[in-house]
Amino acid sequence: MSIVMHLYYTGRNGSARRFAEEMERSGTADLIRKEHGNEGYGYFLSLDDPETVLLIDAWKDQEALDAHHSSPMMATISKLREKHDLHMRAERCISDDSGIPSSDTAFIRR
């Protein structure tokens, strides 16, 4: 089982993009990628909403996600979110480890 979080950061005047760039430039994103149980951490830009950045953040299990949330790094992230005056929306997805259903494979180009 994996837990995948979709975090939508929305700001004004490019602040969400500056936040993501600062997370990368400061090395904070790389530190998160190295945390035990992290399976992916990446920022994506919206084509239809330039004021929103999507973070896709994947974790091995709830224990790994809880450890991340209780780490000192969360204070750094919170300060940056506050600095850039961001608002958030979150979606939580849980994999079922059964793979892609055969009914969907016809639509996936490999």
C-alpha cells in the first residue's frame, strides 16, 4: 500500500511557484525525498491556473507519513507557506497494490 497526497498550493502573483522554487533551491525538497518511506515528491504547474502549484507526495505507509509530519522539517515548510501566503487543498489517494485494471490498460501507452 502507498499513500499519495495531492497538495494544491494557491497564492497570488506567482507566489505558489516561488514557494515551490524555494523548496527546491533550498534543498528542503531533496531532504524530504531522502526521508525513510518517501516514494516520490514533485511539484507540477497548472496549465489552466497559473496561481496554483500541485505537489504529488507519495509515502510507503501511514507510519512514514506520520514521521514526516512530526519532523522538524514541517516547521520549515510551514514558514515558507506563510511567507508566500499560500492556501491549500489536499486529496489523499491510497493504492490497492493490485496494479492497473485490465479495463484501463488499453488507454495507457507504454
